[in-house]
Amino acid sequence: MKKRWELSRRHFLRGAGLTLGLPLLDAMVPSVARAQDCASGPQRLIFSFNPNGILLDRITPAASGAQWWLSGVPDSLLGLQERGLLEDVSVITNLENVHGESGGHGLCAGAALTCSLNEPGPTVTVTDSVDQVYAQACPHLPRRSMQIGLRPSTLSGTTQTYPTALKTTQSYRGGVALPVQLPEQAFLSLFGNTDPSLTAEAFEARKARKAALLDYVLDDANRLRNKLGQNDKQKVDEYLQGVFELDQRVQAEVFSGEVCDPEIQLELSSVHPSNIDLVHDIMVRAMQCDLTRAWSFMRWGVGASDGNLSYSFVDDPIGGGPLTEQYHNISHYGFFGNENEEWKSQCAAIEQWEVRQFSRLVEKMKNTPEGDGTLLDNAAVVHYATMGSSQYHRRTEMSLLVAGRLGGTLTPGRHIPGEGGELASVWLALLHNLGVDTQSFGRKPDGSPAATSPLAL
Amino acid sequence: MYRHLFVAALVLGAGCDGVVRQAPLDHVLDTSGPGDGRSELVCDDEPDQDPGVVTLRRLSRVELDNTLSSLVGTEHSTASLFPDDAIGYGFDNIGTFQSISPVVFEAYYDSAETSVVDVLGAPAALLEQRYESELLQAYLPNGFEVGLVYQDTSLVYPVTSYTPSPDTFVFKDATYRVRFNAAGVVQNMLLPPKVSIRFGTQPAVYVDVSSDATFADYSIDVEVDAEVGQLEIGLFNGFTATNFMPLYQPLTSCTDLNGAPDECANNGTGDQCVADLCRIKTACVSDADCPGTQHCGTVPNHCPPGRGCCVDPGNQTRLMAVDWFQVEELGTPPPPNPLRDAVVECDPETLGAPQCARQVFSAFGTQAWRRPLTGEELDRLLALAELAWDQGEEFSVGVDLGLEAILLSPNFMFRVELDADPGSGESHPLSDYELASRLSYFLWSGPPDEALLSLAEAGTLGSDEVLNAQIDRMLASPRAQELHRNFGGQWLFVRELDHVAPSSEIFPDFDESLRAAMKSELGEFFASFQNQDRDLRELFTTTEFYLNDRLAQHYGVEAVGSEKSVPISVETTGRVGILGMSGVHTLTSAADHTSVTKRGKWILGQFFCDEPPPPPPDVEGLAPNVDPTAPTRVQLAQHRENPTCAGCHLYMDPLGLSLEHFDAVGRYRSLDENGHPADDTAELPDGRVLDGIAELGPALAEDPEVQRCVVEQMLTYAVGRGFVTKDTCGIEALRTAWADGSYRYSALVRAIVLSPYFRTRRGTPSNGGTP
């Protein structure tokens, strides 16, 4: 019913004797665009998530175009200035994203990178998120994509209206929510499984055993699948795709005396948000090793916006001291119809802090040489929120930042007023710049694409 | 489901519809009933209890941990590998909501590997490795043959031939004994052939080989520091040359720079080397410096260029033949792994590897898949093991591969239930094995035990009598503690208390011990219903609370003299039932103030099974002006003047207001945040006025709608699907059965297990029949 990622049937037929019962997955129908250049110079697409909204009036520069900062830098963007990144980042303001019902923070979160609205009910029905569209175009990498979150979202509740998955991740593919992974899991997934004591022979023998094991499992799943009804088949299909991806990775493993050394000491702190820089280090190193190119990073889950998180590490602009009020409450600064200016200022202070974190990642990439330039030259790092003002769960007046040159296809350092255009037109532009051949992005409630023409970036 | 307390509102037609909810339930609620505004549920005597479509469930994190622990026979947690389970209908075990993304699958893979390799792993034997000369051959320099005595002096070989062992060992901190069998001869030399032995980067040790041309065993013990590395065997062997200075000086004639005896092969440098080497010889630069027939011999790499000693002419040779090497680790062998022995009970030596492996797979597989494996399934597992054996691996490696496959199979990860015809909407009984799993995952959050599997094998589990006996047995088992932990922990939000974060500025007293005490109170309270088989209506009416000293202090009552929560009657505090518990107040509050809406929403969701939808979009401009300094009750009333808001707030607000006497961390208060007297009067939409939780609690306890919701919550948890309007009468039948059992906890469990919801299932009709 929805497009999945592209697979070659040839991959599935490896070990043909065991896999003859394989169903033709939707994923194998070639429906998805493919990046023309994904095998050549690596380009990265990174999404950095700000829970709740970003206040339009606190982030919009007075001037537009290049050198907008000559007329002053809005408070929310001070993080860019502090790290000398104004020329490396474009500010895009006042966009809209698929109008429709509110559904609160969850529905907005599901809409941000997909530009579609989840249908009511327990199932993830949003279209593929922009990071995943790119990830599908580069299937040969050790990992198609990586989703990292620092704070698992543990939301109890009946929540019958929408899948809770919308609150735990920003990445969706083929109706599956790809959950966030903790930094240690991300580290192990990216860099783990290297055993320095293995000889080439032992490596090959082990690889053969792993492949046989996965073949066995694939076969088991197919046999089971044939006995099931449609609902249950979908669950087994998700499972099959998991087997496939792991198998693909196993097949790609090559014995080598040289492994890309993570060069990172994995020292986790139990105190939030101390692990943010560690995650940045993991991301940058994994990009250097070209382990994956599509990233989404949530410094917190959407739970931060819906539940109990206070930004006690941010100074309260009203009266000093740590912020105590929960971010979610502050973000509804207009509760009961009256705008609470204090809360709005506190909200802006948090948004400023989030931009500072983003700036640290961008700076790190800018300081990492690659080829004749830097890692940032071959990346687009996007800082975004799922709403404009979250006061009324609005998906209008949305703003975002795009850092990097994406292989020379972007011209950063500008303020681009979106003038109420579609958020999807930004995602479409990024996909085009990445060489992904697709005509449209997103799905409006009436079923039409959310954008068919890209915004000039 | 709909609300009974508030049925009057239904007549008004101002339902809390939001954008998702369907129209209210006219067909179950007789709105044309008596004129008191309350409608009655009208049901058949034997209502349809459609099992509905239960989507294939994968093991939740808790279930996986329990299942693995049960399989491997020890506490074993891999849950931290997994992303959080998705929650739907309030619980984490609902198949429709659970997805298996590649991340989850990879976690399963790691989990299977850890379980088999780390927990069930065969104990690593003491290292013992033997190399025959034929094998060593492959690792020697080109043309060098071990096992032959070299007679051909025209060949020139390096002084030393290092022979790395074919394997990389992971050495332990241990003593290793290296033994070998060799014979040596010398010609024109005083020095015997030598063997050098080096572990990793440690200094080498040397063993002289006797020069009597007779094979003999040699042995040396070496202390090793743990490190990864190769064992390196060096042969000081077969050297001959005329222009090199042969190393036949007696050891005593030569010392290294530190004064220790040395052959000067390595340690001597420069002039000191030459001086030492030549103590009994004449130092020379060229042959002209030497007397008689002697010529000037040098040692390249050891003495300075052009410096040497005068030596006799002729070939010097020391030769060695080696038959085998053996390295073995000394010490006591590691103890056997009893966990593995319980899984691998047979001996491959006596039974034969295939037969033994088959037995192992059959027994372990039956436990893991909660049903017997077919012969064909066993054949395929055996084929995997044979692949490993064909690679030359040990028995255990093949068995491990099969065990991993069993754990990675969808038959393990999913709780498989099959329909003979998945396209038919006709319900049919579950198989006995499927029923055994439903029972065990409902009551234990874990796999069926031997007793359940035996009953399933005998085909007798399905009768009422056997089921009743099993319910009693299983509820009495310690494993049943999982039921109140996982069901109650989610239904009543006990788990959520881990995440609440009251403002430390406003509530400096809120600390971890208070959090733990709140959690313990809610948890112990609910556990008591199961463990004492209490009347569940007391959930709302009890005045007995579970306090420790910390919570007693918080509640302003006398210390209970215990750090553990104990049941104490606290009738004077205004606290009644679960709505009087500070944990509930805290988790339904904002960080620094109470929230009437949040509290009302929680009560509606958890006890009326009717959580309001999120506010409609873009309500900006619709919200009327509200005076933020007015008493909460007045603000809410102003808010409700907008009909869009009133639809839901009409229901939420009175419920939330009844908790007004408790602040955001559950302390009793007489003034609210704005300094107005706290007023917990609740005016219900039907016109009734309740005086706080003291009156709301008993009203909830006796309300059939609330009771149906309690049934629905446990039923949802038990069968793993959501329940909708058309199930109302079916649930009402369960409620009646539960009421006939005096509302006991066990009566509720029994009503559910004995119902068609639990014992039958059906497929999805291809004509698109609804779940």
C-alpha cells in the first residue's frame, strides 16, 4: 500500500535453495528514487530535532538574503554567531507543513520529516521520512541510516488515537517507525563486532555460519508467513526486512587488518544532557568512516515535549536560576487564551539552547577535514522543530536551519523567507541536491503530494 | 465504551468527540429510557463475544527477558539492547502496535548470540595444541623442512628460523608447558642447536637440543601474562658459512654489556661486542690481521662493519630435526557450565554428534517455541550444525549455531497462533499449545512451564475444569508476581513514577526516597489485590494505605517504623482509595502546579476507558479569555464557555476538581496555587454534586461503566487487542461473572480466561470484515 525500500531480488535469491519460498515484498517493487551519485563522493543528510516548536518571531532575522546578520542576530541564533557559523548556515523561516487535524505533539512529530499526517489508529501510516528516502537510495552502506536518541520515551497511557511510535522517533520507512537508539547502542552498531584476534580463515568461517544462520531464519519466516492472515503477514514482513538488512551487512563484511577505528572512548554520563557531545563525536567519526549517510538525532524524544522534561540546565531568563517549568507547559504559553510572556521568553531560552547544541555539531564537522575541504562541505545538517509555535499545535510559521554545502549544491549563509511555502519543498530540494530522482515529497490529507517543486536553497 | 456517570451529557449530544471518535453508542445505550436522564445498557443474555482479530504478538522486553531466563535457567536480561516497546491501548504487549524494525531485529540477533555464547557457552577448555612436523612445514621459510636433518652444507639458512604457530591464541595469566620432540647434531661447533619459545611479545626462552643425533622429548614451563598473540617457535639451526664468524665461542668467554653470559647474538653492540666475542680470539679487520690459515669472520648486524674475529676455516654446522611441538596450559580445568549441561544432556561421543544435537534441538526448541518441533524443522537445524562441523569446528560450535537459530526464529520471537483459514471470520478454539502460551504470558509474562506443556501435549488443557485448576496453580506461583507488576504497573502508571520530575524549587522535599515510597505504595497496594485476592472495588474506597516512614511524613501521619511500605489505616487524612495516593497526584500534575485537566483526563482514560483526544487544531482565537488569577474552578468554567472545549472538559474538569485538596506532589492542602481555598466539589454533567474523592471513590467503585472499564483493561492486557463499542455487551457479561465472584481479583482473571475472548480466535474475512 505504501512504497518501501528498493531491494534487488537477486539479493534475496542468494542461497537459492533456502529462499525459494520468499514472497515478493512490496519493497521490491521499484518505486523509490535512487541517488545518482551515492556511490561517489559521500554526502550526508543529518536531522537535528528541537522538541515542540520554534517561535517564528524569535528566530526571524530582520533582513533577508546574504549577510542578513548585518542588521542584527536574533537571540535564538546567537549560538551560530558564537561559533562563527553564520556563513555556514542558512535560516529558512515561515514554512507550513500539511494542514489538517492537530493530534497534538505526536501527530506533529510524525509529520515533520514525512510531510504527511498519520491516520487515526494504532498503525504508523505516515509516508517515508526524508532521511529514509535518502537512505533507500544508498543501500550499499554498512548501515542505511542511524537514528539516535538520548532519552527513551516511556509514555504510558491509553493513546488509542495515534501510535506512540510517533513520539519516539522521527524516522519512518514503509510504515515502520525506526526507534531511536541510545548512544551506546549506536556506537556498538556502528563500530562494534570487530574482533582483532580473528584470522582471515576464522573470519570467513564465521561469516559463512552467520549467513547460513540468517538463511535458516529467513526460511523459517517464509514458512510461517505462508500460514498467516494478512495482518500477521505484515508483522512477519517487517521481520523479514530486518533479516535482510542484517544479512546484507554480514555479506558486506570483508576481512581486513584495518578497521576504521572509532577513536572514541565510550564514557557515558548518567546526567542529561552531558552525552550530547559524545553523540556528536560518534556521528562525526562514523561519517569519516562513511558507515552511514542518513541520520536523525533527537537530543530527547518527543516525550520531552509531551511529558515531564524540564530544562534545568538552561538559565531562566526570568529571574535567573535553573528553569523549572516543564518545556511542554512552557511551550503552551498561551494556555487558557492568555499569552504568558514569561513562559514565552523561557521557551525562547530553550530554543536558543537547542540551537547552541546544533552549532556544536556543525562546528565539529567544520573542523573535520575531508578531501580538499571539510566534512561540512559534504553535508546538510538540518535543525528543525515539528511545529511553529506549539501553543496551539500549529504547523504553520515553521522555521529551520540548514548548515553545510552538500557537495557545493547549497549556498549557505542566507536568510530565506519561506513566505508560507511548504516545508516539503525544502526536503524535496535537499533530495534533489543529493541526486535523488524524485518528483514530489510528502502527502497532503487529500492524497496529493505536499510539494512538487523544490525551494531554492 | 461510554460513561455511565455522565450519561445525561449524551442526551445533550455534546460528546467528547474530537476528530477521531465515532458517534456515541446509541445502539447499546437506550436513550429513550426512564426520564431520570440515565440510560441503561441493554444486552442479550448471551451476547456475542467475538474474539476479534488478535494481531501476531512479538515478545515484549519483559516477556523476552522472562522467556530467556526460563530457557537458560538463570536471570538473564537483554532488555537494555532493545528500543522501548510501543504502547497501544495502554499496554506494551499489543501486537498491532509492535513493530519489528531492523534495529529491533538486530537487537534480537545480539540477544540470541549473547544467550547462547555467554550464558549457555561451553566452558573454554585448557589450551592444548599439538603440531606435527608435517603441519609445521607450512609455516616455515621457503624450502626449510623440519623433520629432516640437514646434511647439505651448501645451503645457507638464516641463523634462526622463527616459526609462528598457525593459530592466534588468547593467552591467559597462566603457566604454559611447551613440549617438543627433537634430535640434534653438530659439526665443527661447540654450541648445540636451540629452540626458542616466545609468547606474544614476552622475552623468548631457549632450550638446548642434545647433539647426540637421538630423538628425545624436551619440556619447558613458561609463565605468561595474559595477552593476545602468537606463539613463536624459533629454531637455531643449520648454519654454515666461511666468511661469517661462527658462534662457537664458549659462553663463558663472552658477556653482554650487562655482564651476563651471552652469545652476543643480540645484546652486544659495537666495540664491546667485538671485544667480548674475541676474548679468546684475535680481533681483526681483514684476513691479513689473522695468524696462519685463519681468516677474519664477521657477524653482520651485530658487530660494526669491517670488525670481526679470526676464525678457523671450514664449515660449521648445527642441525636439528623436530618431530612435533605441543603447547598446553597448566592448571585446573574450568568448571563445567551447569546451564549448558541442562541443555546439552547427551554425549556426542557415545550417541553420535547428529543424534545428540537432534535431541538437544528438540528439547530446547519445544521450550523456546512453546510447541514440539516437526521432524522437518529438526532436519533443517541439524543441517546448520553440520555446516559448522564441516568447517572442522567442534561439536559445541554446531550445537550453538542451532540454538541461536532457534532463538532467532520467528517461532520464538512471535507468539504464533494459527487459523486453519486465515480468511475466515468464524471463531475457533485455540490449540492447546497456543492456549498454554496465552495463559502463561497473561499470568506470568513468560513461557509455559512443563506442567502446561504436558497438559497441552495430552490435549486436556482446554476444559473448564483444567483451566480453573491451572488458574489457581498459576496465580499461586511466584511467577504470577509479573501480572500485577506488568498489568498494574501500566494500567495505574506505576512505572511512570520513574519519570516524574516535580520542580525542585517549589517542592524541595521531593527526593528519590519519596519517589520510591510513592512507587512502592501504588505497587504494593495493587499487588495486595492479587496476593490477597481482594475485592477490586476497594481500589477506590480503601482507607488503608501502604506507607513507609518517608511517606508517612509526607502524609503528615505518625511514623510507621518501617522503611518498607506497610498497610496502615489513615482515615483522618482525607485520602480515600487510589485517588488519595500521592503517586497519582504527582504523575497527573505539572512540575510546579496541579492540573485539573490532566487529572480528569487520567481518570477518564484509566477508569472509564475513554481518554479524551488531543485538543482540536488551531483553536487559537476560539479559547475565551480566562482570568488567570481567578480560582481554578472559575477559570475552567470560563474555558468551557467555548463549546469546542466544553465537549471534553465537561467530563474531565469535575473529575479533576475532586482532587483539588492535593498538591502537585500529593500533599494535602487547603489553599490552591493562587491562594484560593481548595474546593474539591465535583458537579457532574448529570447534575449530581460529589464532595471530593470521599464521594467520588465509592461512586466509581459501584459504577458499572467503571467496572466494565476495569474488565476491559485486564482483557486488553490478556488478549492483546483493543476493545470497541460493539464489545460492550460481551464485556458486560464478563463484568457480571466477576461480580458473581464478589469482585475478587481471581474472579476477574477467571472470567477473562474462561471467556471466548481468551480461548478462541478467528481470521480476517477477505471481504474486509472489521476487527
